[in-house]
Amino acid sequence: MIVYHNGRFLPKDEVYLSPDDRGFLFGDGAYEVVRASKGRLFRAAAHWQRLQHSLSAIEIQYPTPTEQLDHVAAALLNQNQLAAAEATVYLQVTRGVALRKHSYPHPPVATTVYGFAAPFVPPREKCQAGVGVITVPDQRWSRCDLKVISLLPNVLANQQAQAAGAQEAVFVRDGVITEGSHTNFAAVREGALLTHPESCVILSGITRRAVLELCDELHVPILEVPLRESELESVDEAMLLGTTSDVMPVIRINEQQIGVGRPGPVTRRLQQAFHELFTRETSPNPDSHLEPPNRSRRCEEADSPEL
Ligand code: PDD
């Protein structure tokens, strides 16, 4: 496997990562996971923009042009024989190597950049049949809009879901459903899509944004409102949205069946529309580079605390 490390492409077992790396010691860094199909990235510009947003919020300087990140992703796919396959590209940037001390290294040190591409099998069966999820207390911090590598609460929550035979753990904060451990969450009630508004308690998911655009196109009303866990009984459908989950119907939350216990019609329409959008945007035509305007709201505009 050929990986990317600080500007070089090399076999994975030749990478030297320092034990003093702040990513290793503190989880001090940010990352992205991008889907690729036949060598084309889905909404790469939005991912790179989100990476820059995460990095600048945690004050890591990584002013790399997005064309260069596109180039890194393309080279990883090519050099790992994934240019004709379904794949994901992972890229992470940490604050770099310095003797352990909580405050930033002074003077600043070079960031550590690590990336790899991996084969990806789209979760078709789960998307067809629907999955169960559990709810767990949201024990994360107050900047969940940042895609940072310190993911312990997400790891613990997802493990709890796996142990319970569920696909995903959905976080509940102050009685409100925020998002999953590695997905956004949406529900359907009386034909409208309900999802938590963008704020510091959810990641502004690329898949979520795409699905909201599709709702506009399909005239599915959108309610970006907090949904209380106690209101789950009243929803007709639910779904997980994410780069590695696509639009995945949720048919059970804890012991409770959602709707009739099968993927519902709005979920199915959005699934189909998302599949078509993904296929179109990862197809070799000139329009595939066009991205719709970014409808995300920056966390700093919300009332939540800053770093
Ligand atoms: N996770 N919320 C959280 C907490 C996530 O970690 C992710 C993605 C999402 C969905 O965002 P997007 O549609 O942009 O993938 C929402 C990635 C896939 C991961 O950590 O592996």
C-alpha cells in the first residue's frame, strides 16, 4: 500500500511517525474522509473547505491549495490501483512533532500530514434493508462542527452500538438528537425531513448538505429543527447520512420500530436521488466539477461557545 506522508508517496511500512507527534499524544489534529468512484472524488472541494475550517479553528496552519489535495487524492488512488474502483481517501493533519507539553510548540513546528486510499464496498444491503440504531448520551465536546481526530466518545458510542447488534449510535444531548457517531441523522414526519440545524453540536455533513439540496429539488419540506428523543415515537421514517453510509434507512431505534419497520417512501426517494447525484458528479463529464453553493452555516455564527 502506497500512502502519503509529508509530501511524499511511499510504501506504508516505510513511514516513520514520531511517538512525539501531537496527533498521537493529544489527538491534536483534523481529518477528512472523501468518497471516490472510478478515480473521481465526490464533492472534494467541500471536504477540503471543511478541513480548512477545522484546521483554522484549532489554529493549525496548513495553507495547502485544494488543487494540491485533489492531486494527492488522485495519486493515492492511482498508485494503489483504485482508480477504477469504489474507494475512500483519508487525509489527516496534526500539529506536528514536539516534546509533550499541552500548549502549542513554540516556535511552531511543521505539521504532520498523512493520507491513504482504501477500497470501499458501498453498504448496499444495509441501505436496502434498513438498520437499527441505539441512542447514547452525547459525551462529546462543544465543537462537534470540527472534524478533529480526537474521536474517543464516537469510538465508545459506536462500539456500544456494535455490541448491541446495532449499526450506529445516535447521540442525545439535553434530550435532543444531534447526530450519529460517524453519520448525520434525519427523520421524516408528515412528509417533511427533520434534521438538527447546523451548529456546534453536529458536523456539517457533506452527505447531509447534498440530501437537503435534493429535498429542495424534490419538494420535500425541510425542517432544520432539534428533534427530541421523546418525539421519536411520532416519526414515520428515519435515516443516517454519511460518506461511508450514503442514505441508510433506520427502521429501529433502541427497541422501538420506526414507521412500519421498513424503509419508508421519502427515504427511498432520497436514496435514489442521492445515488443518481453521486453517479452524475463522479462521472467523467465537464459538469462534474461544478459544486452547488455552500449552504452551511459557520459555527461562530451560532450562540455556542468558541474554542
Ligand atoms: N464521518 N457526523 C460525524 C460525527 C461524522 O464523523 C461524519 C462523517 C458525518 C457525516 O459527514 P459526511 O457526510 O461529510 O461524511 C457526520 C466520517 C465518514 C468518518 O469519520 O469516518
